[in-house]
Amino acid sequence: MQSRRGRFSAGTTGVAAAAALVMLLPFGGGERGDDRGDRGGQGHGNDRARNVIFIQGDGLGLSHRELIRLATVGKDGQLAMDSLEHAGWTTTDSADAEEAVTDSAAGATAFASGVRTYNGAVGVDVDGNPVPTLLDAARGAGKATGLVTTAQVTDATPAAFGAHVPDRGDQSEIARQFLESSRPDVVLGGGEDWWYPAGDPGAWQDNPAKDPTEQSKGTEGNLVERAQDLGYTYVTDAEGLADARGRKLLGLFANEEMFEQRNEGEGDLYEPEVPLVDMTAKALDVLSRDRDGFFLLVEEEAVDEFAHRSNATRTIQAGQALDETVALALDFAARNRGTLVLVVGDHATGGLAIENVDPDDEGGEGATTEDGPFDLAGSDLQFTVDWTTGGHTGEATPITAQGPGAERLAGAQRNTDVHDAVLRAMQGRGRG
């Protein structure tokens, strides 16, 4: 749909269609109506979150959120991700002995486990020992669980919630652990290459024209067949996802990421086979059938990847897809009390600065080039984007939240505090 490829607006077809799907879903039927202390989106009562929708924009700093806002709704507008009731910020430091700035693996492990670890580690502490995650806790409480991302489903962020490995690069082992250990009910995203051994291309052909380097390279055998043996329905495209039935769902919609992260004009693409909002809508459909509720991680990876490439055009586009998905989650929460929704970034990327158009102020070359100009939505003004690095930066990232326990996510906090607040909300523990 055109709106998913271009600018977001409150009336986009993507949001309308996905929201319509959410409105039609049963979401647990009668079980949802019982009064077990859940008090909707206000965070009152015993603060028990029956459902958690944990939304992460990878690389999403405050300046990225402002970039998306200015390009999408302008000075007087508000993004869905900025409309949640409680707001704060979280430090992003890892416990790495050699690097001051975190990577996505350590950042996601802090969110998932409440443990600071070294860069590159997922679901383990600094000594390599496995640490329990929010997904583990949810499953232990009888909840359904899901992982949705535009990255490989075995990339750092989903891996930190659903696996325990010392090296984030061991993606086939991560996939194996999904199937045989953490067992999320829904896994949707890219990365089919890690589920098939070399020489077996699966549904997504090896060495495609848009990226000839991509090809199957799994190290744990045919994990798609293993998933099907374990009862997962496997789908590879939008039609298959729409038609899928059952309570266990694996969808792999690209060889690697669901986009092409290149410099602007050099083959960069943000055209996911299945938009993030549609993957999320399907995940909510499946997971909300569980009478005990669910935990769902949703990640938009492309914000980070395009910021690494100093590509503000695609960063905006990915951010608009993220905000479309946040709007869907908030619509679900409004109709399903006891749902905690939070939106956060694991770190910031690119050292992004928003500036006035000034031909005498050129920001350099390569990773630090000035980008734009871009239209300021709803006005005749324009702005430029200056990038200071092609890597991650160490500033705190914003967090917004609403629902049971959301007030604990307001104000200044550590990234590990996010885990603690969500865990307390799922457990229904008070503020003490």
C-alpha cells in the first residue's frame, strides 16, 4: 500500500486496515472480561499487565523521534509513539570492558533480562551464564509469547529475549533455541538464510539480484522442517501470513533483513514483503487467544541500519512504519484492558542533528555528511540532517509507556530498570 512506502498520516490505509483487523478479532473472548484486578490503560489497581507489547526502535534516539515527527506531522503534530501517558529516558550503557557505547545485543539483554553484559552477548551475563528473560517469565506464567522484527528473527534484539548465546553472530543456534527452549508461539521477520543449510535456499532464493551476497548458511540442519515437526505453520509471504491458522506461527519474509540498508541512491530499499504493522496485527490475532494473556516484542530494525548509512530518507520511512505499528498497539490496548504498551530505543545511532538549511554549513563527507533538505510537514519550511558518525552513540534514549505499571517507566532510569518495571507489571506487584 502506498502509505506504507511513503508518509504516514492519521488516515493511512495501512493503519485503517490493521486497526479494522484488530477490531474484528475475538482477543480471548470471555476470558478477557473477568475482573482480576486489571484496570485498563491507567496503571491503577494492582498494576498487573495481562498483556505486554514491548516495542523497540533499534537505534531510536530522541533526535530520531523528532526527525520522524517533523517529517511526518510537523511542528504542531504528535506521533503515536509520543502520545503515551508516561515518558522518561533510559541510559544505554553496557558492561563491556573495551567499549564505552553499547551495541544492540547488550542493550536488548538489559531490557530482556535486567542484566548488563558485554557487547555481542545475548541472554547471558558478563561470564557467559544464561540469564532469565521477560519472555521466559511470561511463558512461565502461562502466557503466549511472540517475536516480531524487520531484522532477521535471530538478530540481536529478538535473540536477547528468546535465546542465550555468548556471540550474537551464532544465529542458527539462536533459531534452534527458539524451537527447543524458549518456544515463542509467534516468530515473524526476516533471516531465512539461517534456518536452512548451505545449498538449500528455502523459499527465498540464494544470491538474489538486490543482494547477491545473501544465501543459506545455517549450521543446525533444516530448522524450518524442525519447526513444522513441532507444530509451527510456516509462511513466507503476505498471502501466506494472512491465511495462516493455528496457534504456532513461523514467518520468514526475507533472506536477511526485510530491507536493503545502503547509502541513499545506492540500492537502498525499505519495502518489506510484509509491513511491520501487518506482522504485528497477525501476532496480536494469534497471541490474544491465550486466556492468560501474552508478551510480544516488536522491533523496527531499519531505523538503526539506515542511520548507520547516514540515510535520513529511509530512516524517516522506517520510523513512520514504526509509528504506524505503535498506533495499532494503542488501538489494541484501548480495547483490551490490562495491556501495557511501551516504546523505547536500545541506543541511538548516527549522531543525528536536525538543522536549518544553510549552504555555508556543510557537515562533511561520508558517514558525517549533511543530508536533505527535507520538507517540514504542514509548512513551507525545510530542514537538513547532519550525521556525526556511522556508529552508535552513548546518550540516553526516550521511553514512553501506558497501561498497568507504566508509571514506573517515567523519569530517569537505567536500561535494566525497564526490565524490572515490566516484570513487576506482569507479576502484578505493587510499587513497594
